[in-house]
Amino acid sequence: MTTYAFDPEIGAVVPHLPDLPGGDPLAIRAALAEMIAQFPPPDTTGVQIEDRQIPGRDGDPAVPIRIYRPERRSAPAAVYNVHGGGFIAGDLDTEHAFNVEMARELGIVVVSVDYRLAPEAPFPGGLEDVYTGLVWTAEHAGELGIEPQRIAIQGTSAGGGLCAALALLARDRGGPHIAFQFLSVPELDDRLSTASMTDFTDTPMWSRPRAIVSWDCYLGPGRPGSDDVSIYAAPARATDLAGLPPAYVSVMHFDPLRDEGVAYALAMLAAGVSVELHLFPGTFHGSMLIQDAAISKREGAEKLAVLRQALAL
């Protein structure tokens, strides 16, 4: 493995990270679920949690969502969470602990969506489920005790890419108002041609070979990099970013996704969108899981601080 200049606290843990399988979506799903299950369950004191099924769009199957309601509310606002997993893995449990913390620490409702996964449901299946969940959240604002103008979207990795696509789709369909888009290490570009994507072939958790599998599953084999890929599949391809919600983009130092995240942030900035961009030095994709490291604590604290300000809490 190449030697990378990881943050010392993070680098010490790298040799002990689980080796996620490479090419088989079912194996990747099982490994991700097993990794999440290793963490202690979150303390859910002060947060009511409800699982629901909502109708799918135009005959699509029902979409599972999870609603987090804090007992102590700070404002009638919400965060709509879209989990990561390379479009092929993850479920409502993947970011459950973070959603509990977000609801309790910010004092707002959190709605998380369990979208269909590729390759069984390639693009646009997952994105349509994500859009359906956002529409439901806005339409049920009264029941949830939120203002429909105060919904932020938040996603990590593939979830960040889906949130970027969701912002484009809501703009172009005249859909629900999005107050803010929080894009953590977003997966945005199927062309796999940036310097970081070319260079980082053996980085922990995410690497170029994993990205190839991810996009092949999401778009269909042979489709990634071709001329007819939708901007809603790969938001990096969008040429008109005007009118998007204010955004925060985070990228990790040794992450193949680094440069596409930076480029998207700069492109939104050039289109007149208010953008905050943060590169965390010495990190890699998913290094936030090493929770005791100071850089991970900074990243976690910043997530809450940024959302607090974005939603005027």
C-alpha cells in the first residue's frame, strides 16, 4: 500500500480497519452492516424515533423513512438525511447514531430515507425515492411541527451526491424548498478523471477501484463516462448551477472524491451560490469513523455548527 501522510491519530488506526470487499454488492452491503453493528448503539434518550412507509412515486414501491423527534425543540426546522454507501449499500441504520445526535443536539426533526440500491435499482430509482421522501417531509410539515421553508438536506459520500442531485431536481421540478445543502465527501462525477481519482487507487475505505464498481452498478456497466449520463445521476456534469440552495462541501485529503467535491463547490460559487468549502488535512474517506481523533471531533462539531447556523437555530 502506498504511504500517505495521514494525520497521526488516524494513521495509527488504519492498519486495524476492516478490509471491505471489492466488487460484489451483496458482500459490500453485508460488510458495511457488520462494521456499523460493531459500534455501540446510540443513547436515544430525549429522542422519539418512528419508522414509516410512505407511498412511492408513480407506482414505485413504498419508501421506508425514519423520523427523529427531539423532546426539546429549538426551532420548527428539519434536516433530511440521505445515507452513504456508494449507491449500492447502506440503510436506515447506517447513519442512525449520527441522526440521533443531530436531532438531540440541534433540537430539530430529522427525517432519514431508505432508498432503493443499485444494481437491482439503478439510476434513477434511488434518487426518485430520495425525492419522494423530501416531498413527503415538506407536505407533512404541519404534522412534523416544522416550517417547510426550513428543511436542510444532508448526505455523506453517495448520500452527498444524491443530495446534490436532489437540489438540482427540486429546482428543476419546482419541488420543495431546500434551505441548505450539506454535502459531505460527495460522490458526484462518473467520469473518474480528476487527479485525486486517478492517483488514489489503494486508499482506505474508498479508492478508484471501488468508485468504478459503484458507478457501474448505479448507471449500468459501460455507461459511466459516456456522453448521455444525466446531470441528476452525476451532478458534476451540470453546467447550470444557478439558483441552488446555499451549500457546505467537505472533502478529505486522501480521498479519490476530493477533487470532484472541490470542483463542484467552486462551480456553485461561480454560479452565484453561497458556498463554504472545507478540506480536512491528513484524512481519508470515512476517517470520521475514528471518533477519538481530534480531526474527527472537529469535523463532527463543524457539522453541527454549520447546520445550526444554516437553519438559524
